Amino acid sequence: MPDTHNKKQILHNPAAAYTALLSTSDVAPQQLLDLAQQRQQLQQQADNQQLENKKLSRRIGEAKKAGSDMDTLDRLLNEMKTGSATFKQLKAEQAVVEDNILSFFRNNKTTESDTNKTVVGELPRRLHLRSNISIDSVSIHELSGPLTEWNHYVKQHPDGCIHHRSEWNHLAKHL
């Protein structure tokens, strides 16, 4: 089960989390993409319903201050009950979708190196550096071939981090 910090990052961008942590390809499964879209739609609907509930709450307060009749207050209160129930239903549906998204990460075994990373945008970021690494020699080679192959290699390597990705090559050349 992902920890709370990783859970937020996974739910923020499930496709990026999947490709960064679990996949050997740069494409997340369509089912995960569909769930992410469904979560986003439910979140938007819940936000809209919450806004409507706040407006309705203000109208109820104004009606009470103005001394409106009981029928008007009852109607507004019933609208508020309906709006609250709708909001709760949307949040419950969203929770189910989020659990389905997270199941992609619970059901897939991750390597030890994956558990030491978290998702930032589309790139993994190391949380803990290994302190027991000894380096006997270093060799430097010019990067050749498609950059996606290099980035895939970095993503799969247990000690790979964002600073090893090909995008840094461009930055280093222009400093």
C-alpha cells in the first residue's frame, strides 16, 4: 500500500506514477487512464456541488434573517439536504475510483528501488541515497542512440535518478 505522500502523488497523476514506478513502457494502461479521467470528473462535480451547497447555505441564512415564511425555509432546507446527499454520493464514488487507481499499485510488485522513489511530474525522485556505495572507477561515454532508450535504462537502474536523465545533457551543454 502506498504511503499517504505517495498516495497523493499517485492520485494527482496516476499515468505518470505508473510509468515512473511500475512500467517498462512510457504508456499507462487504458483502464488506468479511464479511471484517472473518471476521478477528475467526479472531483469537478463534487467541487461544483460543494459550491452550490455554500450558496444555498447563504440563502438559508439570508431567508432566516429576512423572516421568510416556513414554506420557503423548508424548501431551502430540503434543497440543502438533497445537495449534501449528492455531495456525499459523489465523494463516495470518487473514493471507490481512487481505490481502483491505487489497486494498480498494490497489485503490481515494485522493486526495492521503486520504493525509494516518489513521483514528481513524470520523473522519479530518490528519497534516500545509498551510503554504502564504493566506486572503483568511472568511465564517461558520449550518449548515442535514442534518448528514450537512455531514459528507460535510467528508470530501470536501481541507482538511477532524475539527474541521470537525458534532459540534463541539454542543460549542461548550455551552462
